[in-house]
Amino acid sequence: MITIETLSAISDAVQQEIRKIPDANIGEEICIGADGTPTSRLDKVAENAVLMYLERNAVPLNVLSEEIGFVDRGGEETLVLDPIDGSSNAVAEIPYYTVSLGVGKDSLAGMRLGYIRNLVTGDTYWAEKGKGAFKNGRQIHVRKPDFKDLFVMNYMGRYAHPEAYNISKKASSSRWLGCSSLETVIVAEGQADAFCMYSENYVHCERIVDIAAAVLILREAGGEIYDLEGNVLDMRFDLEHRSNVMAVGYKEVFDYLMRGKDPVRDHKYGIYANTSIPNAVDYTQQVIDALKGHDYVLDSQIADIMGLPGTPIKEMDADIVIVVGGDGTLLRVLQQTDAMVIGINGGSVGFLAEIDRDNIKAGIERLLREDYTIETRFKLASWYNGEYLNDSVNEALIHTSSVAKIRHYKIYVDDVLACEMRSDGVIISTPTGSTCYAMSLGAPYMDPHVNALMVVPMAAYKSTSRSFVVPATSKITVESVLDKECVIVLDGQEEIPMEGGSKVDFMISKKKARFIRFNMDFFSRVREKLVNAL
């Protein structure tokens, strides 16, 4: 029977062998590991120490390691191994690197033993399923969060997602140690409230070898680890699957950091309905019925029709606005509020909506359970004649003010002339808008995680005038060359006359649009609502 003592002995063997490596050679890259990343001498020596121990002592374990991959040794259980977690720290002589050893079957849910040793300080963390978690022989527990003094371990390296910074801003203090196993068990022992890995690069997300032992220790200490959609994390025994994660002592910490939920008060809901759609009153009444017992406010337009008190959307004090209507209605609301939004499709395609009109009650119940994730999309800011116009979620476009009259445009990127075109107009599209007007003009759609803007000609005179993509950090300037009027249209909601010979500037806005999502990935949404619906 494999025990904690077995894993302790394996760690002793690792510690003895790595002490023999000359300091000058410790970080030398000697091969490519099974996970496709470079293997240092330190990693390989540590892994070989584990394999040799298993062989010498006839320990009946299979092995899954980032360096050698999966080794079938005929065992019923598998040793999930990260021989050195925090290799860069070791090379830099920073005392935060560990050997991480987990024993179990099939996936994270099947872990039975977890053992982590800081190879500099000698601190050891271990857990056996159902028997609690320990540090240096003392039982450990997660701590109850103080939301006025949160301490978060948060990855902020080269591949950190832009939203990772916002997570740190919600905490009183944040750190990144470069050692996932250690950062997770720091949460388990009650020294931190959360550990977050939020990478914009899938290849640099967490693998099971990074966190297998730490997750069992965390769970035995009373905590939990989630993917960033709020699902309890489970990962297969392989090196291919990766995930962004958040380890917390209490679920309320996840809800606060990832979903923006106030830990003190319940969400306040706003309801906005497009009064021109059929059955708008009926759909709104269904929402009201489903929100019974919760704090909500109606937009004044639908409230007047229903004979109820109401507040204009711009004046609403709401955390979440429930929007009844089509995509245009959602865009209209997002021009007037910074609250999170969730759409009930009362239109046709409803690409941005999350709840079908036939499932309003179930959808609102899920919203109230907070069984959702929050998807953040950037907005587009526009300036004309020194005036800051309303932000756009989908796109801003400039087109001729006269039907069938072509115009001449110059497009500048960061004040450098990129192209000239003769066309009916030009669209500046966000990734969100790439599935709307831009796509109808033959432009490609963009995954919403792409941090870019797209310039799309409308009915260009020459076929050589093509769409092109620029970084979202760029300033795009559109100049109407001729002394003939055009019109600026923002998300199809607002029109601003544009004089001939003038310019409009576009840049990414500081404001964000936040959509509540029910675990539906972007490409599934494209297939179901755009491709298969046609």
C-alpha cells in the first residue's frame, strides 16, 4: 500500500540528488519534455531520482510526469509528478520551489494522496483523502475571508490575461510566487484567500501535473478549485488538457473576484424591455415572477405600459440588467449602463442573448443561483470634432449620407496612412461586432478573446480594398476626403452627421461590456445561431 511515508521517502531521494548538481549547470536545458517545453538539468535529475526510487524499491505505481510523460508500470494507481515546480525560482536561487507528488486514479477527482515539499525550507504539506490536510505534522484549514483585507496569489507573468490585473485590484494585497503547487497550499493553510491562474495563452495554463497534489491538500483543508466558469475542476491524467483555475478557501471569494458579486448584499436587478417586440409585457411579467423576493427595478418605458413604478435605464442602480429583446436592444442598454447584462431573446437571431424566450423561468432561476460566468468585452471609443461620442460594443461606421453616392476615405493607423478607398462607407469593428455587420460584408469573424480591431470597407469600388486587422491598442482615424457629408453610426443606435473633409478617431475604450454567460463557448454559439440557423 502506497502511503504518505512512501512519498516522503521519494522526496528525500529528490532532495539528495539535486544537491549534487553544480550551481552553474542547474538551469541548463538538456532536452524537450513530453509536454513540449524545455527540460532543465534540475528537472531531469529530480525526475530520474523519482524513477530510480520506484524501480529500486519495486513501488507499484504508474508515472505521469511533465518530462517523461506517462509510464505504464503495471500499477493500479498513478503517481502524478512535477519533479520541480518553480524551476525558474530554483535557478534564480529564490526559495520557492517544490517537488509535487500525487497518487490516484484517472483524474483529479480520483486523487488519494498528495505530498508537497519546499525543497529549500523543507516545509512539507500532505493529505490523504478523507483524513484532513497537514503542514509539518499540524492540521491546516482554509481561513474565513475578510473582504476588506483579501490576500490573493495571482499569476501576473508574460502570458497573464488582461483581466488578471482586475482580480488583483479587488484584493488588498496580491503576489505571484511562480510555483503553483506552493501558492495553492498557501490557500489551504489559511495564509491566502485565493490563487488564480488566468492566462490568455492556453499552452501556459495549468496542467494536472502542476496541481494534482495541491488540489487534494486544498480540498482536505476545506477549500475548492474551480475553472474560471465556476465549475469544480476535474482534469484527466494526461499532459494535453490545461485550464485556467482559481483555488479558494470559500466560494464567496470566487464569486467576488470572478463575478463581481458583492459579498455583503445580494445583487440588485434591472429589467429593460424593448416595448416594440411582440409579447414584451408577457416576457417582462415572467421575469418579474421569477425574481420574486429579490430586489429589482423596471425601466420606465415598460413600467408605464404595465402600470408599475419605473426608472430610466440611465438612472438605474442595478448590478445586473436583464434585457428583453434582440441584439439591438442589448447594444442600446450597453450604451446607457455599465452594469452586467444578460439577454432574453425576444428578437430573431439573438446572438448576444443567453436565455431563450421559452425558458425564461429556468434562465432566471439559474441567474439567481449564480450558475454562470462573466464574459468581458472591450468597447470602442469614438471622437469627432473634439467630442467624445458614446462607446460602441459592436462597431462604429461611417457611410455616405446620400443613397448610392460613393465617398473617398483615407484610413490612418497610429497616424500613419494605411490605405485609401472609394466606397459607400467603412466599418471599425470590435471582435464582438465581427459576427454582425462586418460578417455580412464578407469579413471574417473573430474569437472575442482576440485583442484586435477590424477595418471593413462597405461596397468598395475596387476589389483590392480589403478588410484588415490591427491591434486593439491602435488609434484608427478615418478621413472623409471629399467635401461631401457622411454620417457616423454607433452600434446602429445613434447617428451623428459628419462634415466633408473631417476626421473621426477610434480607440479602445476604458469601459467594458460584461455579459453573463451560461457555459456556451463562442464557436458553439456561432454554429447554433449563425451557421445552422441560416
